[in-house]
Amino acid sequence: MDNPRVPGLGRWMLLILAVPVLGQILMVLAGTAPLDIVLVLIVVEMLAAMVVAFLWRQDLERLRRVVTGEPTDPPRLPEIERVGTFLGQAVIRTRERLVWLEGQLDAERAIIEHLPEPLLLVTADGTVQRTNEAARQTVGDDTAAVLRHPLLRGAIDRALATNTPQAADLLFAAPVTREIHAMVTPLDGGLYEERHVSVLLVDHTRERAVERMRADFVANASHELRTPLASLMGFVETLQGPAKDDLPARERFLDIMAQQAARMNRLIDDLLSLSRIELSEHQPPQGKILFSDLVERTLAAFEPRIVARGVRLDLRLADLPPVPGDVDQMAQVLSNLFDNALKYGRESGCITLTVEAVSGMPWPIRPGVVMAVADDGAGIPKAHLPRLTERFYRVDKGRSRAVGGTGLGLAIVKHIVNRHRGQLTITSEEGQGTRFSVWLPR
């Protein structure tokens, strides 16, 4: 008589087989395993479970007959044993194949994740299935905004309709101008049942900025340098001619020439500084700014001029933790704003410097820090306020040149604030003064 087996073991075997089946179904739903391979594995496992259940039922029946003394059936057929063995081996081989395939998919995901260019996998209805690290750094969490771009949406639709690669040049204006070339390639099969495309984003912002920088530098330099250069040439001709032997005139002319040369030097420095800032404007700064140190260092450089003009300082500085930003660039912002306050504020007047934490209107809802410089000068007519940050825009051209302005200071401030994803506001009342406020995110 055959040794009887423990009743109930078949149920446990079925349960053990059901657990991996459930896991494989979850893998398909999560998109981490191909549906066709998993379906084959599930079918084979279910067949194996059915054979095991059939054999176990026969064993139970034979055991019952032995106990009751009834005649028993002949032992199970070897063919059924062989079927069970075959199905068991098929399950093992299919699982090994699935493990190998998962390893291949993990390797492919790692390659995609570490590609230097941003890559997105997008379904036909615009759902983002996967992004890599470069894409997350480039577009952040708002991938939907990128996919809403009409040119990119059109390229995706054409790629799916024609089953051919498509391309599109995209321009994004916020938070800073970005110029991106998108390459869309249709893909079939793989982990997803529906058709999808890969979207490779190539950022051309820096290259385009370099091209514009060259053109703008030549145009601006030729225009703004013409006046001081003409003045220098005129004085040189005068010194070579009528004033050659006139010592008082020569001393006066040389002093004016030195001023014009200094103005040209400041202008070239500001043009180069503005070009460098524009070149990196699309890259958020990585450092930290401690405003107490920034204000102390900046005001120390202005101390002789503050004393010379008899200006009183009203400092309203909150004790704040460091905020993200470029220390040198924000020092340039504060220097330009404070320089304007000294130039255009009242002599023996008051300059108010405020640094405070804010949250809510009129500033963006997210928490931030506001650095503001206010003077008590003549103020600026409201008609001029929207254009103050344009290159070489001057409210009073004669006075601006007389106090040594290049017309680029506020343009530099605007681009630095843009790089910090901040906001610049200018308010002014004629006869009461002007306030420049810079909001930076925390």
C-alpha cells in the first residue's frame, strides 16, 4: 500500500502557486514586466496547479478507500506524473526567462536614466510614462506644461500618424527664456500596450544666447562708445593744434579725456557683465546668500561716498537664514541699486535699506525674501517706470551721463533677478523718491 499523504497539502500548494500569479499580475499593472511573458507564465502555473490538484484528489480518494477497506484504484499513471514534471520545469524556465528579461529592462532603464540629454516616454494621449534625471532637471515637475506646447503636440501627433521621426523647435518664456529642440520618435510594443513616443530635448538656449550676445555686443558697443570716442578724438586734435602750447587748456582737456576714458571702461565692463549674466540666465544659482554679510560688505565699499554726500542710512534688516542664490551677483544687484540711490537721491537725504521675509500678495504666494532700497529724491514719472530696465534707457540722458551712469545698471539687475527666479518691482512718487524691491524665493 502506498504511503498516504497529509490531507490539505494540496490547498497549500495551490495557495503557494497563487501567490506568484498575483505578484505577476501586479507587475503587469505596474508596467514592470511584459504582458505576453507574464501571461504565458500564469497559464503554465495554472496548468501545473490543476495537475497537482488532480493528483492530490486521487491520493485523497485512495486514502479514504484504504481507511474504509474499499478496493483501491491502480496507482496513478506515469504519464500524468510526466505531465506534472514537464509543467513544473516549464514554470521554472519561464520564471528564469522573466528574471532575465527584468534584468535587461533594469539595464535599459539605467541607460535611459543616465543619458545626458532630457528624455521623456509619452503615450498617444499625452501621458508621461517615464522621464530621466536630465529631463527632471530641465523641465522640473511640470512636464505637462512642456507637452502642452502646440509645436511639440503637433510633432507627437505627426510621429504617431506617419510612424516616422519628427522634430520641433520650442520656445518657453517662463520662468526664463528657453530654446529647446525636440526630437520625437514613435515606438511600438515594449512595456506598454498602447503606442508611445520618445521625446528627446536638446537645450539650445546657451548657443542661441552666445549668437545674440555677439550681435548685441557689437551693436551696443558701437553705438554707446561712439560719443566718448568722438570726444576723445576731438580733444586729441585740439591738443595737437590750437591748444598745443596752452598749458591751462591742456590740463583741463586731459582731465576731460580721463573722464571719457573712464566712462568707456565702465561701459565695456557693464556690457561684458551683462553678456555673462545673460549667458547663464537659464541656469538657477546653486549657492547660499546670508543677507547680513551681503549688506555689511556692500555698504563698506560705499562708505566714502555716503560720508561725502552726507546721507543718512535707515537699515531695517531682519535676522534671516541663508537663501538660495549667487552671492557675487546679488552683491552686484545691491551695489547697482544703492549706487542709483546715492546718485539720484537728495544730498544729505536718507536711504532706506530693508531686508525682510514675506509671503503672499503683492509677492508670489510661496515664501520669499524682499531686499528693497528706497531714496527720497525727485522720483521718476510713471510713464518711464516700465522701461527703466531696458538697455541704455535713461529718464534724463544728460544727468545720467553727468553722474557717470552707463544705462546698463538696471538691465543687469533685471537679468540677475530673473536668473534667481525672482521678481523686481519699481515704485516711485514724483517729489518723494523711488523704491526698488527685489523678491527672491526661499
